[in-house]
Amino acid sequence: MKNTFYRLVAVGVAILSLAACSDTISDVQFENWEPEIAAPVLDTRFTLRDALADSDFSQYLSEDANSAINVRIAQDLFDVIPGDLLDVPEFTLPVLDTVNTVNLEDEGVDVVISRMDVSDAQLKYTFRNDYPQDAEVTITTANWLVAEQAYQYTYTVPANTTTSDSVQLAQVSFVVPASGEIDVRYTATMPTGDKVRLTGGAIEFKGTDFLYAEGQLDKLEVDLGADSIATDYFDAFEAGTVSLVDPVARLVIENEAGVPFELMTNTAFATSRTGEAVKLTSPLSEGVLFNYPSMAEGKVSKTSEVIIDEQSSNILDVLNEFPESLQLGLEATANPEGLEENFFIHRDARLKGQFAMDIPLALEFNGFKLEEEFTFDGGSIAEAEAAVFLLRVDNGFALDAATQVYFYDNQGELLDSLFTAPETIVAAPEVDDFGVATSSVEKVTEIVLDPTQIATIAKSRSARVELKLYSATTGAQFTKLFYDNSIGVKLGARVTVKPL
């Protein structure tokens, strides 16, 4: 009898060793020599913060002051310099008289620029001197400015020759009036001091690059390329298990060029997980004009936003497919309507675009899973006559909680589960019109094991608790999630053993 008693004590101690927490264990009672031993097996609490902490999904999450969760992503789409497409005009003007007014359009030069500051410019002068003496020629034009002063150049044309000379200017401003007329004057002086008119001449203008330009700038087509927008954050969900409620995408444009730009998509689609292309519609399909600085403001950045949401596009349907990626092909057109106004552009002015998406985690759920593994030595109940598990679930999520506990042998093979199928042990608490839980709900469930289950679970060496959360079928149509949402699970065992 003494050996039998020690064996019963050993069984009780073994069961007590199942505890995964410091809960108070109810008193051990011996009635009719049938010891009933109660012990905690698992005491854990899942918070959404814990559940997402180690996932790749967490890098896309942010929270507001109330710990409400949002998925926020931002990806640079383009950063271009529109001035790359603007060339410095090159032309040659005839100089037939000492005072010349030349219209650029008459000379075949289509210049709608009222001013262009040019770096490393070259002015080449060519004159014919049919006199028997050398002539000193001084050329002046108000249309080329150096340090905001009309540029003047002097060189000698030998007798009876056609002679060219050129000068490199680190920076010169080429200014054209609204009439498009260029005024060129020269004086040719003989050694005697007499002023003469030469047979003819010309001025040739070339420039390496411009620093600043203003005027009725022509239409410029800027290919912004095609960008694949990653949607890795969707990997945390399976299509059909979560429905997004109110995703909002923003295309944020920063423009330093004083020119109206229209932005539009030439391609816009999502690639599904099965490899299919799904068209993405948005206001960009028709083109959107965005802000630009005025001449008075100068080179400052003006920001515009294009909102892509359920009201303006099919983005909700597209994102609810949890696509592998979004593809946007963008192009911009400067002065798309050919406005006859003066605009300006600095050579280094940038045009930047960023795609940002904000997805509030106010969702319709269909099986979001939380799980935890723990040690469970089932050998301690091998000689039990009866065994009962007590499962207490404390639900602070505004979601129904289906619960299951799986038991595994020392090889990790599944032996049995607490329920035939996951059961909704506790329903969601009531939620308000904003999908926020107004309270928490607790429920205790007793699961009686039959002899076959006792024999099977006695072989287990580990277990796993799994919760699947579902949107409530009543109340709000969606559930808003907070980092501090939590659900607690306590599992206890009550075992009755007959003495030998």
C-alpha cells in the first residue's frame, strides 16, 4: 500500500509539472481513494503586437496615439530633371549693315524663349573687309548680356580678307523680346579713324548647357518609366481570409519647375498571385495637372497629391486580391495645353514622385491565425481513470475566436486534438459603429476525455494552441485593430486516478 501511495504522489507531481505559469493550483482532494488532481497546463495571452512582432509584415505597420494599426508604405517612383530635355538653340544671324534688326523666326529659328542663361557659350564673329587697310570691328548687341550688361566684342579684320574670331563666355544670358527680333550693331574703324561699312558678316551662337530658361516653353514629353510597386506586406494574409475596407493610395508629386505638368499612366495593372494581370483604374488614366511655382516664388518645391481610393478607382477590388505587385507606367507632359504664358525652369529643377499607401487595419477577417507551442508531457495521465481539460478564453478582440489545441509525440507527429474541429469557444464582444470592441468576453469550457483519448494524449510530449479569429456576424461590418488587442487562453487539467 505504501508503494501505491508513493506512486500516486508521483503521478500528482508529474501532472503539476505541466504548469506553464504560476497560477494557484486547486487543492488536491482524495475521495473514496480516488485522488483528483488539478493542475494548470497553459496560461498565455496573445496581443496583436506580439503576433506581428516577428513577421515581415511588422515593418509596414504604424500606430496612432490610440495604438490603432495602419499599414503604411512609401516607395519612390521617379526623380527626374525636366531640363534634360530642353536644348540650347544654336543659330547664325547675318550682319549686313552697321545697324541690324533680325527676326529669329524669319531666319528659321523657332525660339519661344524670352531668356536663357547659358553656361560655356561661344560667340563666333565673321566679317569681310574689302578695304586695303585693316579694320577694327566692335560688335554690340543688347540681346546677349554678361553681368546683366549688353555684351560688346572688338577684333581686327585684316585688309581684303574674310576673318572669323570667337570668344568663350563662362556664362551669358540670351534675351529675346516678344517680337523675336535681335538687334546687332557694329562699327568698323580704319587706321585713319574713318568709320566704314564692311561688305558683310555674321554672328554664330552656340551653348553647351543652359542654367535657366523662361518663356512660352514648348510641350515637353517626359517618360518617367515603369515601376513595380512591391506588395510584400500582403504576404501575411491569404487571399480570401481578410477583406480590406478603406485603402487609400496617394501619388505625391514634388515639382521645382515653374511649368504646368500633366501626369498620366500609360500602363497600370496589378499582377495576381496566379500571374494574371488585373487592370488598375485611377484618375491618372485621364491625366492630372499638378502644382508648379510661380516666377515670383522662384525655384521652390510645390507638392501635389493624386488620391487613389475606392471612390476614384478600383483599387479596393485589386488589393483585395492581395496581388504580388502593382505596376505603374508614368509619363509627364509639360505645358500640355500649350498655354501662351511665360514659364520658367532651372537646369537642376527636379520632378519627384512617390507612391504612398495607407491601409487602416479596419478589416473583415476570415481566419486570422494566432498560435503558440508549449511543452506537454502526456505520460503523466497514462494511468488516469478520468481526465478533464478546462479551457478558459478571455477575448478582447472584436472577433469571434475559434480555438483548438493539438497534441504531438516526441517526433512532432500529430496525435490528437482537443476538439474534432476548431470550435468558436467565445464569440466576439460587442463592437461600436467604428468596429471597436466595447468590452472583453470570457468563457470556460470543460472537455471530458474518454479512455481512448486519454491513452492517445498520454503519448504526447508537446502541444500547440491555435486561435483563428473571424469577423463577428453581428454589429459593425468591420473590425478595427489595435496593437493592445489581446486574447487570453488558460488550459488546465483535472485527473482522477484509482489506487492499485
